[in-house]
Amino acid sequence: MIKRLAIIPARSGSKRIKNKNIIGFYGKPLLSHSLEIIKKSKMFKKIHVSTDSNKIKKIASSLKIETDFFRPSKLSGDNVSIIDTLKFVVNNFKKRNMFYDQIWLFYATNPFIKIKYIKDANKLFLKHKQKNPILPVTKYNYPVEWALKIKRNVLHNKFKNLSHLDSRMTEKLFCDAGMFCVYGNDHIFKNKSYVPYEIPIHETVDIDDKDDLKLAKKLFRK
């Protein structure tokens, strides 16, 4: 039986949207949407919300998800990497003699996570014999070769020699879908190349600012 650990980083505070992780979203805290799907998947031996906030801990507890230990202040700043947070959590569980075969990172701010995505990503991970982590991605809306920048209130082509390209001649590029990542128990301690799992562009929004929140509300309602 594969033992999976789900880690959901959800610190207090945020710059662009106040208390982003627990802002109301369709009748419940934003964080709750992710937690409910993770729990309903019934795939995880342990679900851990990594937080420095008692309020967030209570929200998790209301869903019968316990925060075993708090995240220290040194790992709760704006510039702390998520990998450092994962290492902290995994190492703390190891000290408690709790070991896991897979480590899943879930984002607290994406209410579009589906059980199907979790199961499909797991199948892909097993297909690749768990040698490389899995990262859900979505394609860019427009070719980056057409990118424009504003300088002194004037538009300029970011890539002057490429801006004339027909879309059929441009490179297909992707970005992190902002949903989750799947790791083997040693991947977070080593640099590994990610295997992509593609998500439709209209089925994911990682909420980072107010524009993201507006878009997420429109898409979620549909």
C-alpha cells in the first residue's frame, strides 16, 4: 500500500489579497475547497496544513484535518521557498517515525482541483515508476513571441525578430497550473526534472491577485 502525504502550505497574511487563503469563496474559505477535494479523494494517509495561523488551523480542524505542528516564523515570510517548507514538514514527520512514499504539494488558493486530476497524476507518476516528480501545466494563451512591453507610454515588441511570426510557427509553451506537485520521498531533497501533466487552460486559476479572484469566480460559477 502506497503511503501518501498531502501538504498544503497556508501561511497567514498576503500582500495582494488580505488573508487570501481564507477569503470567502462561494460560501466557504478558499482553502476549504482544496481540503475537501483532497479528503474526498481518499488517497492520502496523512493530510497536513502547514501554517503559522490558529485561524487556519481551526478551518482545517472543522474538516477533521489536524495541523500536527505549526510552521516556524522563519518559514512564513514572503521570500521563503515552498521546497524549504516541504523539507521542514517531511523532516518533522520523520522525527515522529512517520514516513511516506509520496509527497504531494497542494496549493491552498486553487479551487479548481479535481479528484480526476489527482488520480490521473498519480497514474502518470506510477507509469514513470516514480522516478521524476509530476507537475500539472497549462499552455499559454498567446504565443510569447507576440509579447509587448510598455516603455514611456509606448508599446514595444519584447522579441523584435519574432513578433511577425504566424501562430503556427510559434513554439508551444506551458506554465505551472498552480494546482499541485507530486514527489517521491526523496525528490524534494534532490534536483529532478518534472514530468508534465496538462490541464485545460479554462479549468485552473491559481488565485494570486484581485484579477485572478474575479476570473476564478466567473469560471467556478460555470
